[in-house]
Amino acid sequence: MHLAYPAVLAVLLFCVGLYGVLARRNAILVLMAVELMLNAVNLNLVAFDVWLRDTLHAGQALTLFTIAIAAAEIGIGLAIVLLVYRNRGSSDIDRLRDLRESDGPPGGDSSGGSRDEKSVAPATDNDAGSGSDQRVQGPAAGRRHA
Amino acid sequence: MSALLVQPLVGGHTGAAPAHTGLAAGHPGFLSPSGVEIVFVLVGLVTLGAALVTVTTRQLVHAALWLVVALGGIAVEYLLLTAEFIAWVQVLIYVGSVVVLILFGLMLTRAPIGRSPDADSGNRWIALVVSLAAAATLVTVVVDAFRATWIDLEERTGPGQGSSEVTGTALFRHWVLPFEALSVLLLAALVGAIVLSKRNSDAGSGSGSRPGSTDSVPARRNKAGES
């Protein structure tokens, strides 16, 4: 068999997974795309192991290790996604932006009683800052109260 | 050492047939593919199509089910590459447990059954451009690098190269220490997943004694149910 067939298939699968990771919004769909990328790497490892006829069988052993690590990764990842969903009510990864660096008010969308004491202090910052931060913050605060 | 073994093999291939002709004497080129290659390409097309549907469909459960097709297609590719043990491990672990885990995750995060219009984020065009550029670059490099390289899939006498006997011998003779380290990692992942999932139920059971937090947890659950 020509080696280009599995190599090109692995490359295309990896790029499909790359698109999925970059374009998806739901965290579980991102995890599925990560699985596709890991499978592309596994296909490469198996193809090159069969090609090289390694005496240590490094490719197939590393494929088994990658499969086991992927299983561990999907378990931990889904546990984290479930925890985020329970805390936030949403698993959309582009709404989880509490750690972003922004020039707006810091920590403005934290929950609980700390919102009230912070809503006094960033009032001046909101006036000084751009209006887009308020527009971003508005639906987030409304969604959190709903 | 394996490289030394392979190098005259590859040299023999390219020496027997120049790379630019494509039709090698001992090996069929692109114009006369063998049966294994035809099956490989067909299954590869199915796998690639299933992967594309997985990352582009707007129905979340359908994405998980198309992922089954993609992973099963990759298992068939392993079989065609004579890696039988890897193929069955792939079927058992990926199709058997990972996709089931993903389906449970979709169920527990109350994924919408029908079409969800916001499955793709706003930067999908940037993602498309990045992935197409990466695909073009990598396909060019890979095709240019392995244009004149053939995999010898002929079975020698004795067990096949990817059989469970050969894989198990290599795994437990040369790769014992990484194998044990991997078992420790799996144990750590298991404990970590249990801890991550259990903390909330501890808070829920412990909140029965404290009336203040009893309101917060069902309120949070209700809010999660709405959105």
C-alpha cells in the first residue's frame, strides 16, 4: 500500500478536527473534534509502524497509550464540562470568559452579593470605558438573573 | 536499527522504479491500485465524510452518532493496515465507551434534541480558513515526502505484525514501565473524575443541614433547566 494514503487521510482528519475545535461553540462538540484529531495521530502512528516494521513496535504501543490517554482525557473533560454546566447553566465555551483580560470593569459579572459592592466601584470605569463592555455585560447579567 | 533495516528496503523500491514514473516494477503505482488500496480509499472517504458531518452538523446527538461512523471507519483502516489488536481496542474503547460517555455528557447538559442554531461560534470562517490552510500545507508536504514510499503489507510466516501476540510481547517486554505509568495515570483520572462529579452532590447533601444553601442549590438547578 502506498504510504501517502494513510498519511493524507490522517492529515485531512486532523484538519477536520482542527476546524471543529476552532468553530464549535458547545464544549462537548469541541471534545468530539479533539477525539478526531487524536485518531488522526493514531492512524499516522499505526501506518508508520507498519511501514518501518519496528522491532520495538513503538508505533502500536504508543497508539495504545494514546487511546488510553484519550479515554482519561474524555472522562476528565466531561466531568469538567458537567461541573461548568451545573455552575453556569451553559456549556458554551465562548461565554466562559471570566478570565479574559479586559479593559472594562474587572470581575463585573461575578455572582452573588459581590456584584452589588462592585457595581458601585466600576460605575466610573464604565463611564470611562467603551460602551461595548456595557452591552456585553448587559445580557450576561440578565441571563444570570433569569 | 529499524531505520537501517528499512533504508535498503526503500532504496530497493526507488531503485527498482524511478519515483517520477509512478508505475513501479514491483509495486503498483497510483494508476493501478491494489484491492487493499481501493478499499482503504473508499473507507477513508466514508470516514472523512462522517468526520465532516460530525464537525458541521447542527444536531448535537447526530454529531455524536456520526462520530461513531468516523471512529469505526478508522478501526477498519487499522484492520487494513494489519493492526488487528489496535482495531479491536479502537472499537472497544472509542466506539464502546468514549462515544457513550459523550452521549451521556450531551444528555446531562440537556442538549437540544432538534437543530440548535448556535452550534457554531462566530469565528467559523476564520476556523475554515485556518483548517484549509493547514490541510493544504500538510497535504503538500506529506505527498511530496512520501511519494515513492510503499508499505509492505505482505504477511511473513508466523503471526502478523499487528496481532495481539506480537503487540503483547512488545508491550510487556519493552514498554512495561510506560504501561505501568499509564495505569497510574488512568487511576488518577478515575479518581479525579469521581472527585469532580461528587463535589456537587456533597454540597447538596451537606446543604440539608444549613438552610441558607438549601435554597441556592435547587435554584441553581432550576436555572440550569431553563437555559
